[in-house]
Amino acid sequence: MTSPLRSGPARDAALHVLITFGVGIVLLIVALNTSDGVHDAFIVAGPVAIGLGTVSAMIRTALAWRANVGWQVWQGASWFLMALTVTWVFGAVPALVT
């Protein structure tokens, strides 16, 4: 019996989420190790990167829905990334205010 994550839309969606989250974490680490204006730019760049990943997952959802192939997995990835984006934005705003 093969794993559902060996190939197909589930693997692609999981990889998309992991890469998007990884980019956000790298930007957060860079923000924590910089100062002043650069720090603020990277604090904003994290949620922007996650938001772009969310939009691209939504586009993939629409394309998979048209092809009728695994769109539910992409919709789940879109919702997860959307929740992550909102959480990240509300975490980043107080860091910019201070």
C-alpha cells in the first residue's frame, strides 16, 4: 500500500505549505537579527510572504477545481495558510508599534 503523500495533489499541497512557512520563518529569523529600518521591513515581509503563499494556494485550488483533481487538499492548504497569515499579521503589528 502506498502513502498518499508519495505523489499527487496532497504531496504538492503539503510541500507548498512547508515551503511557504519556511520562507516566513527565515524572514522572521532575519528580522530578529537586524536593527532599525531593516528590522521593520523584515517584520512586514514575513506576513507578506505567507499571504502570497496563501494567494498562490487559492489559485492552485481554483485550477485543481477546474481540472476536478484534488482541489479539496488545496482548499485545506489555503485555509491553513489563511489562518497562519492572520495570526502572523496580528503578531507582527504590535512589534511595529513599539
